[in-house]
Amino acid sequence: MNILTCYKKGTGEATARPKIVLLLWAANAVFAVLAYMLFSNILASALGRSGAAAGLMKAPDMNVLFEILMGPGRPWGVLQAALFTLVLFYFLVSIFLQGGMLAGLVDGSLDDRSGRVFFSGGAQYYGKFLRLAVCSLVLWVPAAIFFGLVSALMKALTRDSTHEQFAFCLTLVRVALAVFLLFLIKMIMDYARIRIVTGKTNKAFRSLLDSLRFVCGRPGLTLGLYYLLGLTGLVLFAAWRLVIHAVPVTTTAAVWGVFLLTQIYIFSRAWLQLAYQSGQLVNYRTHTPPQA
């Protein structure tokens, strides 16, 4: 099975499960509301209930933000605690969502059972996926060391260089390497979770090693599928930005229209998130013998 076939089947499977996409959109909405309430309260405590505080939640003013950060220590400390809380909350919830998505794709049907399977799967695989996230340090740490060594080498090459274009090209190479390593490990983690849900193994570390071998044995197919789905996300983002910039926000109706378009875009990102899991599941099942 080639890349386009996996892509077509994966996106089709994601399109056929709107309930799961709706649940992912709802989780994003809850997270956005919590983030808005948290940061609006922090800005209100620093600036008071003023127009400046309300304006910062719509469009950031760097002068005001720097004034807050350079002021007394309490707003900065609260902001750090808020960021840490949000990141931790997102990390823990994302583990549940990953289990729910894969359970819905593997065990759920296209009828009304999708919602129940989503929540039960998120709870069932939560502990295993959490252990898998801890085990993934065996990939993240070497990748970080490798990136640090390459970055140090590139900095040494451009330390006394007068060629700005050469230094700029090396910076682009560093960014590309960082993005490649990030998505490579995320892709290996996806296949490790798929291996657990499909019943190949219950051991987190073993599933990680087996998924590493699976990806290294098929680099063209796995990477090609992953980046094709990523290109789909870039197209959706570009289309949303073009439409948003084309709409003049001068009336209340236009504001609500922009809000609706943004929600549609967020819904499409949830669909793409499910398509990632579905397409890679199709790829994995095609090249892995069925469980006896």
C-alpha cells in the first residue's frame, strides 16, 4: 500500500467519525476558555479592570507586557505558574485524547458507540500511554544531545565568518533539523500507541522499540505519509488566513463571521489530528501481520 492510499483511507476514516472530531473540538474549546480566564485574571490583577487589560487579551501590546514583566515579581511569578499549569494540563489531557481517538478507530464503529468508546478508551489506555511518554525520554534525550552538538558545530563555523548569507543558511538548517527530529519522535510515539491499542504488546518500552524499528524499516512510507498530512494542515491554515484577512472586521456581523470561521478552522485541525492517527493506523495494519 502506497502513501496516497494510506492518506485517502485515513482521511476518509476521520471524515466518517464526526463525533470524535466534535469531542476533540470541545476539548480544545474548554482549554481555550480556561487559558483565557487564567490570563485575563492575571492581567487584571496587574493592570486592574481597565481598557488596557481588556485590549491585551485581543491584541498583545509588547510595551505594556514588558512593563508588567519588568515590574514587581508577583505578576511574573504568577505568569510562570500559570504557564506551567496550562502546559501540564494540556499534556495530561492530550494523553487521554490520544487513547480515545485510537480506541474509537480500532474498537468503535460508525454508529452511536463512538462517543462511549472514546471515553472508555481514553481511560483504559491512560496509564500505558503515560508510561510510554516517560519511556520516550530515551528518544528525546539523545535527539536533544545530537541537536546540541550540531548547533555547536554550526556556531563554531560561523563564529568569525563575515558571510551573513552562509550564517543565515545554517540557521535554516538548524531549524529544519529541530523540526525533523521533533516530528520524527512524535511519529514514532504515534506508532507505539497504535501498537499498544491493537494488542501487539502491553509493554510501553517494548512498543517504543518496535515502533522505532517499524519506522526505520520504512522511512519513505512513514515519513511521506506524515509530511503529506502535515502539508494538508498547512493548506488548511493558509486558506483560513486568506479568508480571515479578506473579511473586513467593521461590523458585529463580521466579528461573528470571523469567530465562526475560526471555529471551523479549529474543527478542521481536530479532523486532521484524527486523520493522522487513522492514516498511520492503516499503514501499520497493512505492513504488520494480524495478531493471532
